[in-house]
Amino acid sequence: MIDIAIAYQRYKFIGLEFLTWLWFVLETDPELFREIDSELISCRVGKRLVLENRKKDQLETVTIKGDAPGLEEARTALKKGAMIAEMDLSMKTAQLAWDFSIKGENLSFSGLRLPTMRVNEAEESIDDILNERLRVMENAICMTDALYHRFIKIRISRNWDEQVVPRVHKWITSQGI
């Protein structure tokens, strides 16, 4: 039986691959998101992106932040072999919008910003309000779970090495930097 700490270290690259693949899909196949959730209008990279490049025993980190971050430095880091370690995502449906950060290392969420919801306290109980907030939060988590499930199915298929990896490399190198 493999120790949990060893397994964590051995397989944490999967989350980094997931986030890198996610950015690739955001730019090359946005219809995938509508296949997963037909109500989704948009999904995009948010205000922060962290990339890591491990070279032997050294770790190089590139962080891009801003309201409309230019992603040229991130693309350059990808060309040098970096992978996305953390990504802010913005998702929007016709009624809702939410932003959150996800870490590739352990796929943990942070900074989940839910949409402002109008509440009529006279008509709704605190339980109803809380349940609605939890439902909205669950939407973001379920969407990410569905994307990760799709990624894993692709990742373990033969198509990964034969089709997906070459397409991702082509996307990285064709960014014109």
C-alpha cells in the first residue's frame, strides 16, 4: 500500500496538467463548457494566474495579476515548460456569476465570490437564504468537478498522447510571442 504523502507528491502533477489543459480548452474549445452546463454563458481566466516550472531542484514561479491581465508572460512561461499551479476563474450564467481560485496541487478552492443576491427578509427565512447561497456555491464546485471528470477521461485515454498533447503544444507554440 502506498503512503498517502508519497502518493500526493507523486501525483500532484495531475492537477497542474488539469489547470493547463483548462486554459487550453478555454481558448480553443469553449463549447466544451456549454456541453457540461448548457446555462453557462462564459468561463474565462480571472485576475490571477500562477505558473510553476521545476528544473532539477529549483522552482521558478511566475504570477500574473490584474483586472485585465496580459497573459503573454504566462504563455512565455508555458513555452519554457511551466504548468499552471493556480488559476482564478470567472464563470457566468444568465442569472449568476461567480469567481474563485483553484490550486492545481490539490484542487482546493479559495476566494469563492458569490453573486450578490437580493433578499426579501420578510418573505424568506434565514434557512432559505442560506440554502440558496449553498446551492450557488455548489454550482461552481459541480462545474469544476465535471470539467475535472472530463479531463481525467481524456487524460487516461490513448488520445492524450496521440492527439491532445500535440494540440496543446501547438497552441502553446503558436501564441506568436
